Amino acid sequence: MKNNRNIYNQSTSQIDGKSLEESQQLQSDKQTYGSEYIHLYVDDIEGDWLENWDWEDDLTDYIDAFNHHCKKRNYQFAIDTLNACDEQLKHPENYQKSVELYRQLVQLLEIKSINISIIEQEILLKAKERLALANSLIEQVNQQDENVKEKIIMNIIEPEENRIGYIKKLLDKVHNGVVRKTWKFECCVYEDETDTFYSKVGKANSGEFVVKLGIWDDVFGGGYHLNIENGCEEKEEVDERTESPKFSVDEYKLIQEYLRKLDGAK
């Protein structure tokens, strides 16, 4: 096996002249020496874990090399190591590890303050950009997970004695989503000048999951409606008028209450 390679902290001019060469060598050594590549960069690696080493899917070798370079203050080689495992870090299951690694590099370079070199400033800038990107990817995943949780369709066509409980549960979910900004809500009120007609309707959505609700009053009576749409799936609907035997004052007041709450939370 090739003798261990000791990489010491170098002057700015030396790093500037050799950084590309060393980065290429790092990747070349991995391809040439296979599992023994790690011994070129990390000392005192023991155990039989090398026998079943999976190089393409495991980040351990890169992380160990990265930590070694950080310990030696070879920050150019540290970021080159992260560049070499960029494809693995782009996998969703490694987003958090990407944040940890780039945050570590940013913190180490920021500690140098006024003693930081021009090249190290460039490395710091790149590390900050990668850190921001990794945080953004995590935020997108969290947002998608939240939306998936919100898109659980509920059957509101239940026996009459249970239906108002299901309606309230659904509207609670929508209201909480509007408060957390995972749902969007828009509301409209219609009135005529003679006060003989009043209508208030709202539409809330989280992706393809849409809830439409409304109430109205006129000289002939009143009514309320609640519609649920989930993309191309079957729609669910409650549409009751005062002349209907299923009309419920409690349901009317509940929808009226949540229209007000949703309009205030948007």
C-alpha cells in the first residue's frame, strides 16, 4: 500500500498553486486504491469494517477525510473533499449531514476573522452558499411533508349526529394550516344595498387539496355549503338550505365562525 500522505498547513501561495492538483489527486487515489484510499488521509483506522466497505453509497470515508483536513487547517482540501462527494450530499437523506459539514467549515473559517487569507475568504463564501442551499433543501422537504400531512381527505358525509364533529375537525385542520402558512385562504363577502341579500364564501387550499365553504341569507331563507376536492379524486359536498330537513343551525353557525377565523388568520 502507498505510504501515508501527511498534509500540513501551507502558505497561501502554496495552497493556491497546489489546490487543484491535490483535489484531483484525492479523487484519483480513491479510484486507484479503493477501500485503502482512506489510509492516505486518516491515521489510526482499525477494525474489519474495510472488508465490507461500500464506497459509492457511504459518506463515512469522505467525512473522515474532511474532518482530517479541518483538523490540519487545510480548508482548501476540506471543501474539495465535500465537492468530491457532492452527488451523495444531494440525496434527501443526506441533506442534514450536508448542513452539518458546511456549517462546521463556515464556523472554522469565521473564527480566523482578520487573519483569514484571500483564498480562505473564497472558500468561506462557497461554504456559505452551499450551507444556504442545503438549508433551503431541508426547508422544501419539510414543507412537502407538512403538505402531505394536510392532504388527508376526511369523509364529512357521516351519520348526522357525527357530521358536525367531522366538519369542525376538518375546519380546525384548515385553520391551523392557514395560521402556519401551509394553507392559502381567500374570502369574499357579497351584500346588496337593501340588505336583502348577504353571502360570505371562502376557499382554502394546500396544493391540490381544496376546501370551499360559505353561508348566505336572503328574503327566502338561508343556507350553507362545504365542498372538498382532492385533485382528481371524488369530491365531497354538504349543501343545505333552510327548506331542507337536514339544515342545521349549529352547522351554519360553525361554518360562519370558521369563515371569520380563517379570514382573520390569512
